Amino acid sequence: MAKANRVYKTKVPVTKNQQVEAEVVDITYQGMGVIKIDNFPIFVIDAIPGEVVQVGITKVLKSYAFGRVIKRVKASPNRAENVDKVAITTGIAPLANLKYEAQLTFKQRQVEQLFKKVNVSVEVNPTIGMTDPTKYRNKAQVPAQMVNGQLETGFYRRGSHKLMPVEDFYIQDPKVDEAVSVTRDVLRDLGISAYDEETHKGVVRHIMARRGFYSHELMVVIITNTKKLPEADNIAAALRAKLPELKSFIHNINNHDTNVIMGQWNETVWGADDIHDQLMGKDFIIGPNSFYQINPQTTAVLYTLAAEKAGLKPTDVVVDAYSGIGTITLSIADQVAKVYGVEVIEDAVLDAEKNAQNNHIDNVEFVTADAPEQMTKWAADGLKPDVVFVDPPRKGLTNELISAVSAMQPKTFVYISCNPATLARDTVQILAEGFHIDGPIQPIDQFPQTTHVESVLVFKR
């Protein structure tokens, strides 16, 4: 009689508080260095490939561990010097310790490795970077907490809800950082408290600020757990006095037990309900809940490249899935005959329609619907676009959407991705539907100093 299968426990080669020395062999998607002891991975903050580090083990799990650098025995030539350590330890800018050229190479290799993993052969171009890869974010959503008896703003230490006070966020527009700090100080002066997640007492959950990169119009939003914002008129008067670019001051209510930052209810305390910014020659309305690209400088590069790769013609009919407030739809409208946009968020569609009207564009049509469902409906109705653009969220495309695009039989299918892992996964099904890859993948550094990478990939029927 055969013996029952036995499970042999593998002994973990390290223990908490142990010190080990090893070479950093890789970097994770979260920007942590990887060392290995007997093939057992240990993830280390502020350690980059090519370095030899002495590491203190801080946490041990069954299949991996975490550690911190005690001593850098050998530094990498790719290490960036004089970098704000808070940006790295909080995770605001997890790649800030890498020289910028090395960051661009890391992102190119990341895309290459993910496509290799799904056995798809494709050329990946070098990553297009920025001239100045700092201070680019036009929006901040900063948590508030009571620290030593006063309202404080900053960023959570990685893996915790312990707030680290931060004023210079390194990758944000300095005017956005200033708006947050000024708002914090005004709230302090008026004795307004921060919300406490444990006791469910207090008022302010987050401060949000966004600024038009080209227009320089500024919006400040205070998100509260309470239905009223105490001292609202006094806050408005103080912000107007201290922030000359302020165009809109809004109170947003989020009294739900959720990780979602913004609630759905907004009250304009002072000024306009929204601000404006320009992108690729078009004017866009940006409300407190609007999705608008946080780096418009590279967004213009991204969308221009996508349109060029699509080879748009004046007679083309185009579908833009996940159209948001209409940034892609409106940026290509003057190059084609007709563009259909679909977006599930109703407020975004209302913004898109306003944007079309403000820019005197009449060859676009927006539909409020779930993109996969609407694409399936359009396919069943016989819509045959020449080009389909998709710019999905990080979770990528659904099987239903890919099948619907295939049924429409467009000549060109342009995939703009913010997550190369789901892009690689989706490419397998897109190829199975009868498309082929047309040209190299082009990564674009939409979010310098972080591990995120945008990319454009074109498929032909």
C-alpha cells in the first residue's frame, strides 16, 4: 500500500532581529530592494540592485520577510544622492533613490519581463521620460490627523496609519503643497479638529488641492466626516487672503466607514464650482470629483503618440472606451469624422459634454454606461468603428469588452495602459481574437519617482 503524501515544512532561513548581509538582486513593484538568503526573498526599503547591504530583519512570514538597511557595504552607481528620505520611507516617491535614467530603464525592463511571463514576443522601446521629473502632480489628497493636540497633515508611513508630517511632497506642484499647508494652518488657527478613525470623533478627514498646470487656477476641498464645516466663511476668507490663485473652495462630505477619500456630496463655500485647465489646445472643466490626469505634461505626449500610432484619417469613426471627462475623445475629434465615448461615471459624462460644448466640438457623442456592456451593445447594433481606443483603470479590460471590440472588427485597436501586468494579460486574449501587434510597446513615465508606468500598444486586425 502506497504511503500517504507527507508535507514537509521548509524551515525559514532567517528570524526577526537577525542581521544578514547580501547583494540586492532585484527591485519590486513597490520599489523595495530584494535580497535572498537560501533563495528566500527579503524585501528592504531604500536598497537598490547592485548594492551590498547589511540588513536587520524586521518581520518574517512563511514565504518572505522584510528588513531595513543597517549599513550600506557597497553602494550602487545608480544611487541618487541627497534625496529626501521621507519621500522613500512613506512611499510618496519609492524610486527617488534611483538616478532618473535608471528609473526609466527599470520601467522598460518591467514591461519586458511581464510580456515575457505571458510568452508574448514584443519589442519594448526605451521609456519616454520628463525633463524635470519632480514637482509634476497637479493634485494632492492629504490625510489629516491630530498629532500632539493639533491638526497635522502628511503621509502615512508604509504599511501603517501612522501619519508622518510632510510639507514638501517632492513630486507635487509646490503651489499645491502650499495650498495644503496654508489650509492646515487656517484650520489649526480656528481650532478645527481632525477626524479620528477609532473614536469616530472630529471633523476633517482630508485636504484636497488641485491646480491647473496651464491655467494656474486653484481649487481647495476640505473633506469632513461631519455634515457641516465649522467656521466655513472664516476659512474661506483666510484662504482667499493667503492663496491669490484660489478660484474654488469646496466642502465635501464623506461620513462613511470607507477607504474612499471623496464623498459624493459637495457644497461650494466660495468661488466657482470647478476650475479649468488646457490640454492639447482644448479647455477642460475640472470639478472636485473629476478624473483629470495628474501629469498633464506627459499626458499631452501620451495622447499625441496614441493618435499618431492610430493613423487617424478624416473619414474615421472612433470609439473611446473609458472616456472620463473626454480628454482623448476631444483631443482627437478634429482629426476624424465621429467619436463615441463611453464612461460609467455620470458626473464625468456631464463634464465631458460641457467640455465638448465649451470647445465647440459637435462630432462627439457620450454615453453613460459600463464600458464592457456598452461595447457589447454597440457591437450587437452593428457599429463598425475604424479605430477603438481603450484607457482602462488598473484592473485592465474584461473578456467581454475584448470580445466586443473583436466583433466590431476595427482596423486599429489602441490600448493605453496604466498597468503593464494587465496589459500583458489582456494582450494574450486580444491576439487570440485575431489581432496582431503593430510596432513596439512605448512606455511613458507618467509618474516619475514611482513604480507606475504608462504604455501604448497598437493592435491591427
